[in-house]
Amino acid sequence: MWGPKGFTVPRCETDVRPGGSFSIDMEAPDGTIFPDEGIFHEVKEPERLVATSCAFEDDDGDFQLEVRQTVTFADRDGRTELTLEVEVRTATPEVADALDGMELGWSQSFDKLETDVGRPAGDAE
């Protein structure tokens, strides 16, 4: 249900609380695994999540991409409006292609989420 079109999430571990961590693997259609890990900074139910995400670890163990994400949720006539703000904090030249595709990837993730809302568990992509 998450990730760009054709991607799956074979592993997702979260500890959703301030200071809690997350670790997510997204798998591309070609089988490539893209690990992502981070920390939750703010968790204000039911309206706001703030987290820093790190990805694309290099051979020295340093992350080539660090992004701060703020997600807000608002009730709009019984439906939930989700707003995402993304601040790229660190990006090396090696992740330029990933940055170029970030907006499309998020859009496709949200399209999948919207399509899957209300679908019984196990029926999602």
C-alpha cells in the first residue's frame, strides 16, 4: 500500500513516539531494496507527525540523504486532509536522481493510499 507505483514494503518497523525510531524497506519492481530509517520528533495525535528520515547509506556508513518530514492531518467534512512538508537537509550529488523522483514517488504513494482506503486488509498492493 505504500511507496511509488510497483513498489512494496517487505519490512516496516515503527515506534511512533517522540524519540522513537522507524526502519522501512521499500522494494522496487526489479527487487532492489531501498532502506530508510529515522526518528520521530513530534507525535501529536491526531493532527501532526514530524520525523527525520535518512537513506542511501554509502560504503562508509554515512547517509547521502536526510529529509525532515512534517505531516499534518485535518478533518474536512468527515474526510481527512493530509498535508506533507518535506525539507531536504542533506543530499549528496549521488542521490540527485532520487531527489528528482521524490515528488512523483510521494504522489504515487498518496494515490495508492487514497485507492486503498476502505479496502479490506490483504487486498492492497
